[in-house]
Amino acid sequence: MSISVVIPSYRNPTCLDICLHSALENRKSTDNEIVVVIDGFVEESAHIVEKYFDKVNFIPLEENSGMQHALNVGVYNSRGEWVLIVNDDNVFPKDWDTILQSDLKDKLILTPNQIERTPSIFNFVTKDFGGVDNFNFEKYTEEEVSCRENTLTEDGEIFPFIMQKKYYMAVGGFDTIYDSPFICDWDFFLKLELIGCNFLRSRKLNFYHFGSMATKNGNESDRFRESEMVAAQTFEYKWGFRPLRNINNSHSPNGHSIRGIKYE
């Protein structure tokens, strides 16, 4: 069972460095590939590319094309049967690859749990291992193990996630009609629901999450946030209902028929 880790990165070299170091240092197998798509402003991450060029497959996009396009390019160029989609502001825990592999099965989209510095609406573990500038990698790797629970829960459908590449391709990947990093994941997960995929969260491991660094960075934050409302309007125009979470994090309005689509 081969895994391709696909990481989109936008003007975030410090986070990307931590992310890649953790992915390589904390993996148990060297057979799984790592694909990083640099989404524009390539020169800002040139030193990271040079640092990891012999261990990571970098795909530079000279112009910023958006997270959706970057993810699609990364997956299209991956070689693994399974793809693990991870943002560059995540840190990989010890033995992440073998732990995830132990629960994979057909049509399952599996989300690893996360640790954040402050309480989250997504019911993550709350524990502070530092921010980007003072992150304690050794302490995180050591203490994350004590935060694990040997269970799978029905509250997946969030980043990061691992799934079979064939189903990513079957639904056409991420829709590039969304000019925003928001809402497009809701659209993607809804398409997977409609073809019968299942969603679980693994609490057997916990990625660390710095928290949307690219979308909270200076003027970039204003631009991204302004695009969120437009993205929500695009979703409603496309699917006929507003992007609201339902039971078990489902994005599907169960029991309704909308614009010719029956949601079971």
C-alpha cells in the first residue's frame, strides 16, 4: 500500500520547513513519496527546495493559481494508490504513516485528529507546543503519544485527510471555480458523499496545527476573508443550498431533493 503525501504551499516557507522535517523524521517507511506544490512566489521557498530536493518531489507553479489547482496538480503527479492531503501549517506525528495505513479501506476518507494551541470548534486536542517561531518539535513528538486514543469517530470531513487516489479522480478533484481556499473543501467532500464514500476521524494520532498561517498573514488575510462570502455564494448557486454542516460533519442535506439531486 503506497501513500503519496501532497502538500500545497503558498508563501509559507517557515511552516513548510517544519512540515517537511516532521514528515521525514517521523515516518516509519521511506517508500511513501512526498509531493509539494509551490503555488507561486517560488523564489521565497527556493531555500526549502534546495534543502529537501533529494527527498521531496517539488512542483513549482510560477503563478499563484489557488489551493484547488495546486492540490489537483499535486495529486495528478502523484504515484501512490492513496493520497494524504496535508496543508503546510501542519506537523506530522511519530509513525504517522503506519498508524494511518492500519485503518485504510475502500471508500474510506480518513482524517487524523489534530492538536491546536487554543480550543477549537472541531473538538481537537488543546495543547501548546509553540508557534511557528518557537515550535518545540522534540516535545511535541514525545508528548503527542500521550494524547492518543485508540478509536475512530464519525466527525471527519476536514483537513488533513487520506483517501484512494481513484476516488479523488472520479469526482474531478477540487473544483477550481472557487476563487478562494474556503468552501471548496465542502464542495469536494459533498461530491465524495454522493458517490458513497465514508468519513471517519482517527484519534490514534494527532497532527499539530499552527492555524491557517497563509490566510492569516497580513494583507493576505483580508483578501482571503473577503473571498469567503463569495465562495459561499458560489456553493449555493451550484448546489442549491447553503454550505452548512449537518449531523456527523456531513455537508449533505439528508432527506432532501434539491435541483434534481436526491440526498439520501
